[in-house]
Amino acid sequence: MLLVFNRIGPRNPGTVVAQLAELTERHWKGTAYEGGFHMYDGKLPIVATGVKQLTEHGPAGAVFRRFGRPHNQTLLEAIGNPRRDAYDARQRAEYAARQREHQEKLRRIAAQHSAEREARRPGCADCRTRFTDERWKAIEPAEWGAPRETHPHLCDDCKQRAITAERQAEQAGPEHEHEQAVPEQKAGGTWLSRFRA
């Protein structure tokens, strides 16, 4: 509610405003909160000004006094709750800071967990490359009685080469195994065979 006073006659508008504020206090007085603001739920903002002030400073000037407040404000400030807005902004900023801190803590924990996991990641016994997640999971022991992964110490590529070499050896037969076991003689070099007498 906006009250605009025009001084005509002997009555002092300041005295009238003070009396009116006292008589209507139950309608406009807010409840004080710990954050330094008032809540005005169910209350009516009563704002007063004078014609002379409006003429001098205009409707956008700080010429409005809300009942219960000690100084003049602009109309938007007078009908609003700037201390509550400031309190809410501080609360939002504190909450956002706590959220950022929490997210940073989670990021650090995840990075530490990831680093520890990478330190445990097995590597290929042949080519020394680290196992992929899929290969690592494949070599982990499964349920009791489940068939064990072949070549658990090799990466996928080295495992395929090893399986291919084993199959070729099986197809070649036992006579080729003996040939592979005897070393070849180097050109121009001599070696003593254990088969010589």
C-alpha cells in the first residue's frame, strides 16, 4: 500500500506517519530472522512518501519509507526485501562453494582410485603393453569350475600369435618338432654336435 502525503494546514505529515505506523503495526511488521532480515509472509507492505519529495526527486528517487524501516529507499527496494535477497544470495554462494568443494573432493578420490587401479593393471609378458580393460576382465578368475582363460599372461595380440603358433605346431606333427629343436649350422662356423662320436 502506497500512501502519498501532501502537507496542507497545520498537521505535520511526519507525526501522522508515525501514528499511522503504530496503529497498523500488526499488518506490516515482519518477523526478524537470524540472518539479519525480516520475513513478511502474510503482511502488507505500507510505504509512505510526500508530494514535495516526489516533485523534487521523481518517482525513481529514494523518497519512499516503508513502515518499520529507518531510512528512505527507492520504491522497488521499499516494497522488496533487499536484506533477505542479500541473505539468500549469500546462502546460494555458500552452497555453491560447498558443492564445488565436494565435487573437487570426489574428483581427487576418483583420480586417486584411477591411479591405483592403473598401477595394478597387468602387462603382457611378451610385448610389455598394458592390458585393455576387456583383457584384464577376461583373465580374472571366474566362478569355481569355469574354464580358465588361456594365456593369461599375454595381451590379445600376443595370445592370438601364440594360439596360431601352437596350431601350426600341432598340424606340422612331431617330426617337425625335432627339426625345430636341432639348431641350424651357421655359415662358415663350426659347432660340435652331441650326435658326433
